[in-house]
Amino acid sequence: MQRKFPFEERYDLWRLATFIPNKDLPIHRWFYFKEGFSRDLVKLLCLEFSINDEKIVLDPFVGSGTTPLTCMELGIRSIGVDASPLAVMIASAKTRIYSPEDLANTLKELLSSDCIDFSGIDNLSTLTRHAFPPETLKLIMCLKNRINSLKNTDHRLFFTLCLMNSAMRSSYVEKDGSVIKIVKKRLPRLLPLFKKIASEMINDVREVKFKAGPSEIYLGDARRLEWIPDESIDSIITSPPYLNKIEYTEVYAVELDLFTHTRVTDLVRSYIGMTPRERASLMIEVGDLPDSAVAYLKDMEESLREMYRVLKMNGRAAIVVAGGVYPDRVVETDLLIAEMAEKIGFTVDKIRVINKRVATTGRIRRIGEARESIVYLTKH
């Protein structure tokens, strides 16, 4: 595809588009989200967009909450939206304002008596039941039931995330790309691990001082943000799920089932059997792209329309995207999204390429390079 937009190569920034820098940061590290980007990237974009405490930032694909959490640290009001109940739970837990003393008291309350209520196990999927030793699963359900009975809704979020982290470390689950494997091995005991992780998270709360917040986090669809008024958002910083990458749902199947009562099949859209009319409804020419790519671009077109609607005039957007790799080609997602954005009414300021990798088929034949880029847009 011909490059009609300004390109900037900044491969020194590749690490910022990964979750790696967040692994050692208080609160950011509460959940390792491989698909996420870093606090440092959000800080850089806020600086580039001159976002101050009078502005509102939206992330319509909020994931684990890096954008709103960073905004709280910077003193900026923020809104996060995601279609995944798991992402909403995680982002919400990370963007509340807690009293560490109250959390410590609640932790003592949760661990103050023996576990007897194991209800809910029969409703779990076969995969989830096989993911834990039976006694561990009973303890998980007991703690989950106790946490759900807490009157403080913020504490319910906090300790649910504590329990999820503890449970997965006490499970047989091993994640390999989009594949979940059940590997029998020696596991840590759940209750001591839960207490340790909760205590570490409470210490993080003591360490971090927010300048704004809590953030507003909503379960919703980036293609339909009707509840956000027209021209009410100053800036958008986001990263949609990458093209033909669905492991971000599949790999969290156990967490979704255990803590949100959601099955992966409820979240993964089927691209099979798109009609010619559906393909032709896309606003840009896509030729013979696979149906999954066309469907993805249609979703992105609808999301871009909503971004355009909610942004104020002269509002800025930064969208982190990556090329899609198919057996016979690399789909240049950044260019296609930029082209759609321009047709909707955005000015494409530039496409900043921050990473690229060689794409092969069968690990033998080179078919191109897949770029990871930030698409910079302005509403004029």
C-alpha cells in the first residue's frame, strides 16, 4: 500500500508499547497484561498532547487500565471502557482510591475463620475445575464468596484481584500464546499466597499518591458509546486488540469463568461467512483481504466514528496498532486505520513506527514485515 501519510520511525520507543516497564511499578504491576502498553507511553503522549488537569482522556479499549491509572498519577480526569468484564474488573480495581488501613482490616476479616462455604463450584467450566487441586478450588470459592459479601464495593474489587492473582499462581495453568495447558506440578498453598499478595498490594497503595481520581471505568462497546456526549473528550489514548490476535480472550478463559462468570465464546466474534454486501459496506477498498481482516476493519471503522464524535474540536487521538500476519501476506493495519480515519474527518498527523518484525509462513518463507505503530489523529 502506498504511504500517503507522514511516517516517523522511532524504534527506540518499542519497549514503551509493551507491558514490560510496568512490571516493577506499584499498582501497575497488580496484573500482568501481556497485550498492554506502558505507563511511560501514556506519560509521553500526555506530554505531546499538552494534556493538563483541565482535560479529559478516554481509553475505549482500556484493557488492564494503564491509561486511566497513569492519568490519575498525573492529575488528569480519565474514562476507560472495555467489552471484557475481566478487563473492567482489573482496571476498576487498579483505579480506586483506597485507605490502606481499611484494606488491612478487611484482610484480617477475610482470613479470620475457617472456610465452609464452597458454593458455586458446580457452575464452573470443566477447564476451570481441572485447573486446580480440589482442595485449592474449594478455598478459592470460599474466599470468593466472602469477598462478594463485603459491603464496601471497592474492597470487593481489590480483594477479587488479589484472589485472582493468588488463584492463578496456585493453579496447573500454563499459558503458551493462545493455548492453555494443564500441567500437574507442585503448587504453593493458596491462603499464605493470598495473604502475601494482598499485603504487597496494600503496601503499593501506601506508596502511591494520586493527584486525581478515581477514574470512571465502564463495561461497554467502543463502537457504541452513546452515553458519552458529543465533543466532551479532549484526548484519546488507546490500543485496540491487534488484528487476528484473539488470545487476549482465550488465554484468560479460567479467570473469565471463575471471576466474571463469562465464557470466551461470549467475547470472540465469528468472522465466518461474511456476505459480499457486508464486505462492500466498508468505507475503504480492501481488495481480497481475509474476512477476519475485513470484519476487524469494520469494527475499527465504527469505533473511529465514535472517537470522532466524542472528541472536542482540535482534540487529539493516539491509537497503538500492529500489522496482521496471514499465511500469504501482512496487512498494514496502521495505513488502513489512518485511511479510514481520514475519510471520517480526522487529520492524520503522522504514523509513528515504533517496532517491526519479520513475518514468515511456516517459519521458512519471508512474507514481509509487520509494523507496530502509533497513529496520531486530530479532529478538525
